[in-house]
Amino acid sequence: MNEHDTSVAPVDDDELVRFGVSMPAALVRDLDRWRKGLGYPSRSEAVRDLVRDALVQSQWKDEGEDPTREAVGVVMLVYDHTTHQLSERLTEMQHHGKAKALAALHIHLTLENCLEVVVLRGTRTDVRELAGHLISARGVLHGVFIPTTTGEELA
């Protein structure tokens, strides 16, 4: 098989497959600097994680993906807890959303502002919907949804 061949060779899923990757020297230097800074012991480990991340991101972006497939995501919120009943509304959303809030971490950042990290699990549609409701709640100053995976489909 050559580097332009897009077919998949039949291999055991647990088998380690070696292949070559060509890239400009400057990009390799940047990759090495990046991976060493994060503590990756090898280029292979770093590239495996980059590929896994790209696959997870692709699953979340793929509109053809089954919206009822189980999914996991993390929502980070910074909000002013003095906003009238905001904490209660956020908790209510977590209790009554179709996706389950598996865990929440609440940290006091300043006298007024809090950071809340919430782990969500449910269908892809329900996780995305609950994340959107939490982030868009009045009084939330900043919110980020980080889609991830149960890891079952990753090798």
C-alpha cells in the first residue's frame, strides 16, 4: 500500500501498525516542542492523541451521526451568583434536563463570581441542548461546552 492509498488494510484492532508521515521540518520541530512541553514521551503518543481528538470532534460535527447515540460532554460556566435565582435555575436545569448531570464542581472565584464545571451524559442531542441552556442562562458571564466521548469507539 502506498501513502496515497485510502483503503484500509485488514488488521487486528489490537495490532500495532507502523506507517510513515512526511511533513516539513519546521512542523516536526513545532510538534516536538509541543509534545515535550506536554510530557508526551514520543511523537507516536502525541499523534495518536491528536488523531483521537480529531475523531471525537468529527463525531460531534457530523450531522449524519446518530443523534440518539450516547454522548458525554463537559460544560464550564463562570457566573455572577448574585444574579437573582441564577444558581437555582442552573441546578433546576441540571435536575430536569433530558441529559443527566453526572457531577458538578462549584468553585468561588471572587465575592460575586463562581466557576461551575458540569459533566453531562445522554444522547448527543440532549447533551448539546442542556449545555446550550446552561451557557445561555441570564447571568452566565462565560460558558464553554467541551464535547467528548465515552471512549468505547476509540482504540
